[in-house]
Amino acid sequence: MLSQQDNEILTRVGPGTPVGEVLRRYWTPALLSSELPAPDCDPVRVRLLGEDLVAFRDTNGRVGLIQENCPHRGASLYFGRNEECGLRCPYHGWKFDADGACVDMPSEPPKSVFKDKVKARAYPVHESGGIAWTYMGPPETITSFRDFGTESLPAQNQLATKLQSYCNWIQTMEGNLDTSHISWLHSWDGAADIEDDGTDKPGYPSNKMTWKFWHHDRAPQLEIEDTWYGFRYAGLRETPNGHTNVRITEYVFPYSTIIAAVPYSTRHLMVVPIDDHNCWRYNFEATVPSNPQGHGGAPLFSYGPFETPFTRRVGGITPRNYLAEADYNIDREVQRTTTFSGVKDFVSQDLMVTESMGPIYDRSQERLGTIDKAIIRMRNQLIRSAKALAENGEAPLLALAGPDTDFRTIRAADKILEDGEDWRYLGTDADPAVQEGEAALRDAQTRTPQPAAGD
């Protein structure tokens, strides 16, 4: 459990808060690029890290992100006119460009230079992978963009979505770093009866059999490896045939995870705080998926009784059809006879448990077990970094972009281990499955060159 003081440090994200200041040192998703579909389109409200902002795409296609309240007398710039490379306040016509500069002040005398002294708070924006990212920290500490692979991702392979969760971001992150809960919250009775298809042996199991593994061993052992970007951890389960299945999940400081998949994955689930009580769950493809041998077979969600937005392969804002007000559409008869949760939508099962804790859970009341090792590690890294930065504004932070950091090599993985096989190389450049996948991509690019986004 945490002290109430550390729980406050961990969960508060507004300006001047310890963790809020840490988060502001990283390029952060502000909104999906698709929310601003064309130059001079309608502006969009953005609430991010407790700040109220407005995003707009100007006449030249550049995205601006500025304070919502006009510096004049506070009218919302959301209601402004997006025209001729600027957002014009509806109250007195003051116009601001993407850098926040006041470029026109028609309510003042023509010879006035007052506009040159007025500036809206603005944050730099970088579009990559279907997301408009922003940096909200001190200008003097800005670093280069963390490229998870999206900078060279072909436009046709970009897929970015977001879904709102009505709770503190840490509760959502803790769910993402909890491999044990899939054996309970996401379980269904029929998984125990799945017939062995011959893949319960060292190597890559079918996705169908992974359901069976989760149901068979519901108390996985956890092992953690610290890394330059955060940590990766393994959930080790015994399979029905007595082998060891490993699920490796990545934590990329401060707010991203890559969930285990057969044979490996680079798809990010990034939790971005709206404020202390709400967050966005961003999902985005970082690289072109490549599995030339077809490990795993048919997709995971082609089996089982659940529906999920993961299978729809549609970008944009994912609607919430399972809400607390309707008890997440829980079906008690299904809960008694078919699934452990009684909630049909897979992601909404997660939302049910994390939102039901309340907006911010009091972690001084919790009791943690061995299955919570990864959660404890994440909390320690965040709290330690927040305290260090508060004491010294130049304290080094994990996972900032630099000449020796390659975020494209961070991958989750899932496999049945050989006797004596070390899980730590899985998903790395030394993994044969990764080498095969990368070689297949290079071969495909040689045969059919694909333009990167923006070309």
C-alpha cells in the first residue's frame, strides 16, 4: 500500500504537481489527427493534464494547440473562427496563430502595437502515426520526439484510436500492468474445454490455446527486468501439458504499455491523463505488423464469447456503449453460466473494475500480493522520478529521446519456453521471430516501396 502523501503525488497531474511536471517533459498525445480532418476545419476542445486548451488546423495544415480562454477577457476560443492561418476570438476579433502570437487585433486603433505584447499560451505540436503530440514542459528542456516507429510508418498502416475512461490514469495503467487479471476478469467457462490443437509445446501456441492457458493457471509467477525505458515483466504460467508459457509486457515510462501477443507486438496502449479524474486510452500501431510464419493462427478474439473494439480495426474515438450508469450492461445469468464478469465487451470489463474504484482510489487502504510486482515497480519509478525532479529541475528522467535510445526495438512477446530457455531475449533484436519479421518487411519494401506518411 501507499501512504496518502505518495498517493497524492502519484495521481495528481495538474500544473505544478510532482508527477504532472514529470509528464510534461514527454511528448504526449493531445488528440487524434483525424479530429482535425482538414485545414480551417472546426476547432476542438482539448483538456490535457488538467489544462483547458483548443486545437485547430490552420490554412496551411499546421496544428495549433493554445489556451482555451482568450487572453483578452477570457472568452472561449473554441467558438472562434478558424480562418487565414489563425483562430479569431468571436468576442472582439483578436486572432492567434499556431504559436499563440496575436497576429490581428482589429478592435484596437490601426496604429496600435498592443497586439505584439499579447500572446496566448501555446504548446508545440508534432503529428506522427495518426496522433497530434504535444510537449507541455519548459521550453529549455524540450527533447526530440520519441519515435516508436510511427515516423516511418506508411499512411495505409496507421491506426490510432482513443477511448475515454472515467477514473484516474493510474488505475487504468495498473490494469494494463496486471497479467494475473486476465485469468479471472476476462475468463470464460468454455476456455477449459478447448481441445489441444498440438501447440501446447515449446514454441508458439495458437491464440486459441492461450485462452486455455489463462484459465488453466490462474496464479502466474512474475519476473521483472529493469530497462533504460522503464521495465519489462514476464507472467509465467504452467500449461496443461506441463510447459511454461511466458507473456512479456513492456512498460515505457511514464504512461505506455505494450501488451503481450504471439509472437511479438509493438502496438502501444498509452494512458493519457485528461485531469485527475479522467483519462484517454490511446491505442496505436507503431510499426507494420509482420508475422511471416503465421504464429498464433487466427486472431485471439476470433474465439470466445466477447466483443471488443480491437477487432474492428477502425481509427478514431471509440464510443462507450457500456457505462457505469447502466452497470456496464452486466448480465447476471451470463455471469453465473458463461463468463466470469457477465460483461460482454472485453475492454468494458477493464473499465468496470477500474472505474468502480472511484475517481481516485485511496491506496493506503489496499493490500498487495505477489501478483502486484509490476504495479509496485511502476509506482516506484513514477514517485521516485517525481520527487527527484521536484528537488532538482535538472534531474535525469527515464526514457527520454536521445542518440542512444531506439524506441522502435521495444516489443512485447508471448511463447512457450524450451526447458532452460531464458525469456529475456524474446521480443528483442536477438529473437528469431523478430529477425524473420523484420527481414520480411525489408523484402516487401524492396519489392514494393511504400511512401511514409506525409510524402
